[in-house]
Amino acid sequence: MATMTSASSDEILYMNYMKFFGILYLLIWHTAIKGLNVFVISFFLQMFFFVSGYFYKEMYSDNPLVFIRKRIKTLYVPFVVYCLIFLALNNLLVDIYIYNKDMYMPFNEILNHLLGILTLESNLQLTGAMWFVSSLFLSSVLFCCISGILKKIVSVVGYHDKYESIRFLIIMSLFLGANYLSFVKVILPRYLDISLVLMFFYYLGFLYHKYEKQIQFNFFIALSSLFTILICIKYGFPQFAQRKYIDPSYVMVCGIAGIYFNIYISKLFASCRRLEFVNYAGKNTMVVLAMHFLAFKLVSLIIIYAQNLPLELLSSFPVLKSANQGYRWLYVATGLLVPLAGKYLLDKGFCKTKQHLRSQFGVPC
């Protein structure tokens, strides 16, 4: 029976491929690609948290402040910057038909949104996907703090050999507890309840990295994982942002099956050849996450002019309801390519500017 093991040279590469697949699944979900949207929502959020947890190092548990500063730089700051950009442009977006007229903001409302952004919450339409960044920030910081506090406790009471078992019990308890909150319709602020659900998969990513060399990937198990998801979605699909998970076992089974399947295909691609675009996209998922709703408007504008529709329909969110499946795939491509192209051009321009300013000191870009 053929198996596939991880190669150290492919570790980061195949993880970038997984992030690419994850952002592609997000676009498929938001454009409601018929037949695929329900499939991908069953596992792609769990997969994103898993990939992030893969890069967590146990040394952060000994010094959580180092990790928190890192998360602030890589998650909190981008969240605030992107949300502030859209907040500043809000009334302009109303004027150019991207938003409805009733979304015009008076000054006092702008101040309220500003406070929300600084505290990891934004209710702006085009930043609707940024709740994921807020939740990932909270999940990763909570995991680090739980690990750090637990380490200090076990060092005092002398149960070092029980550390991992106790940590697993805590993370699992929080996962089940947060699922129960959704059942009794209790919503915690700042997506904290969603963060507790998805923190379990962040932890799984950490464990997977820890034991990766002992794990082999098999075609038949990957195929079984695919069939598992296809069977599960016959019973419904989760809606994480609305705190509708179906039940804990569904989230776990679909999440783990989707993660296994995507690791397998990501390793398969990584072992064949290096796909530069896929690798680049995987390393720059933040810009796609933040800008894809705005990029969708380009396709909506094309449809409006092609079909002679009222310009007011440009405010339809996230896509035109009348768009056929062909147009919906165009939405996916545009939501991916336009933000990445913008990021690439900005990086190139910044690099050239920095080279020009610092050439006399011989500092490379």
C-alpha cells in the first residue's frame, strides 16, 4: 500500500499550498458555488486554524508575551489597518454605489465603529470576513496563555508527565463548552465563543507538527476522508459566524477529515513541483481575506453593464443574486487575483523606492 511521508524541504511549501486551498475554499463559500460551497464550509475554517497551530512553538508557552507581541504584529495590526481603511472610505463607497444609501455614517457612528475595530470587532460590510482574523488572534493567544499558566502549575505541583494530558482535557472542555453555548443561544463578545470552538483545531495543528515524522499519509485514507465529508454534508452544514455548528462530533469529524485530505493533496503537489503562484498566494492570504469583497464589485459591475441592469445593484452583497455559475467562478478568480496583484505591485513599488533611497548605504531590499 503506497504511503507518503513528509519531507523537511516541503514542510513550509505544502503548508503554503494548504493556505492557498483554504483561501480558495473561502471564495467558493462566499460566492455560493453550487454543490461546492456546502462541501468546503464543513472543514475549511478548521483547516485554517490547524495550519496556524502548526507553527506554534512550545517555547512560546514559557514566555507568552513574546508570542502575544508576534500575534499583535501579524494579526491585530493587519486587522486594524484594513478595517480602518474601509471605515475611512465608508461614505465614499456609498457615493459610488458600492454601499446602499442607508449605510452612510454620521461622525458619531464612525467613532463607535473605530472603538469596535480597536477592540477586535468590525461590523462594516466589506470587512465581514475579518471576524476570522479576530477569532484566530483570540484562539492563538488563549492557547498560549493556557499553556503558559498550566506549565507553571505543573512545575509547582510536580506533574510534568501529565502536562499534555491536562492541556488536552482543558482544550477539549472549552471546545465542548463553546458548542453548548451555541445550543443555548449564548453569544460571547468579540467572537470569543467561536474562538474556543476553533482553538481545538489550532491545538491539533500544534500536535500534528510535534508528531509529524511519525505520521504517514495514505491515498485510501485520504479518499475515505473525502467520502466522509460528502456523507456528513447530507445532514447539513455548519455556519460558524452564526454559531451554528450542528454538533461537536460533526465539527470534529468534518474538520479532521478535511484537514487530512488537504494535507495529502498539498504534499502531493509539493512533491511534484513548486507552483510559484500557489506558493505566493498561500503566503499572502491576509490581503485576499481583507479585499476580496471589494474585488467582487468589479465582476458585479461587468454583469450590470453586460445585462443593462440598474447601477444601484452594485451594492448587492456579496455577489449579484442573479449571477449564473460561470459568473460566480469569475467572482472567485477576481477575488483571488485582484488582491494578490495589488499586493505584488505595491511590494514591487515599495522595494524599488527603498532601493533608491538606501542604495548609497548598500542595503538590499
